[in-house]
Amino acid sequence: MGLLLPLAYVEPCSALHDAVSTERVFLQDFSAFRRQTTRLLSWLAESLPSSSSTRAEVPSDRELAAAHIYLQALSDRLTAVDQINCEMAADRRECFTETQQLHSLLDGWCQLEEDNVPKLISVVAGAVDKCADAQQKALDGDEEEVQMPVKDYVAYTETIKASLKRCHGAISDGTADEADTKKSWMGEYRAWSKTKDEEMRVALWTMAARQVDLYRDCSSAWEEALKAIRDLNL
């Protein structure tokens, strides 16, 4: 997933054929990962509770009903994001391990060759090593900066849903004044929503920035490798 070899720029070179073939295997693995992620998304969509199963719980008050529907949808989507992000982190750790293994194999291959071939393999190995570093960089802090905030907001959303249920129950059974109870709950809900928007913006921005940095670092590593290969004048 993190090797990103720009095959379209590789000039024909028989000595590089095996290395390129190896990279195609990694690109095929990435395609398989995308198919796996698509299946996961489909499974998550099918597993989400239908609106008909929760319709009886929706408050009759228009504002409270809108809040209930939003909180249910938000909880479903945050749970899906959390599960998918955990899958992506697991795949990235696996890719990091495999990238390290590939680097070791290329280093060993250098010992078997003569003339300019070791230099060629060394260039490719250097790019693979930089890609491994990029994978590790993407993993560092991911749990604290991305995964935990999402998990926290899944829990926060469930807490707000529970408080809405209590508010609706108190109003329905007449144990609380409807106007005062609704006003108090809606005030807390709006304050929570404002805080949630900012904190989720930071978490999602961090998630996106990590992806950009990963692919930029890997692309830069392979561009440098291609320039070095051309400079060998094989």
C-alpha cells in the first residue's frame, strides 16, 4: 500500500525486471486491500439498524426528534469510521512488516550480483526503506490522534442519546415541565455539538494529512530512485 512505484516512468532494463515484478505484487496486494475495504463497507451498511426499528423511540417534539435522528445517524457513521480506520491501521502495520522484509531480501540479493547490478538493486532497496519509514511515520501517533478521538465520540454520542431518552421520558410521563426540560437539554446539546464539530474536524484533518504525507513520502522516494537509476547509464 505504501510503495507506490510509478511503473509508467521505468525505462526498459532487464536487470530491473525482477525488482519491478516484485513491486507489481505489492500493487496487486493493494488492489486486493481495496476490494476487502469495499466488502467491509458493504457489510457495515447492511449491519446498520433500519429507521423502522427505531421509529417508535423518536420523540414527538420536532426539535427533539431531529436531534434523535441526527444522533442515531452520527453514531452509526462514527462506528463505521472507527472500524474501518482500525482495519486500515492493521493493514498498514502488515505492509510495514512486509516492506522491511523486502528491503532485507534486496540487500541479500546485492551480495549475489556483480558489475552494476548491485548498485541498481541498492537504489531500489533504498526506496523501499524510505517507504517503510513513511509507513512507520503514518502509524506513529495514529491511535492517540485519530483512533481514540473517534472512539471517544462514539461513546459521547451514546451518552447524549441516553440523556435525550431520559429527557423524553420525563416529559412523556409528566414528571418534568416540558418547556424547561426541553430548553435545558437543547442548550446542552447545542454546546456539545459546537465542541464536537471542532474536535472531529481536527481528528479527520489529521487522518487526511497522514494519508497525504504517506503517499507524498513514498512517491518522492521512488522519484529519487528513478533518477538514480537513469544516472547509472546501464
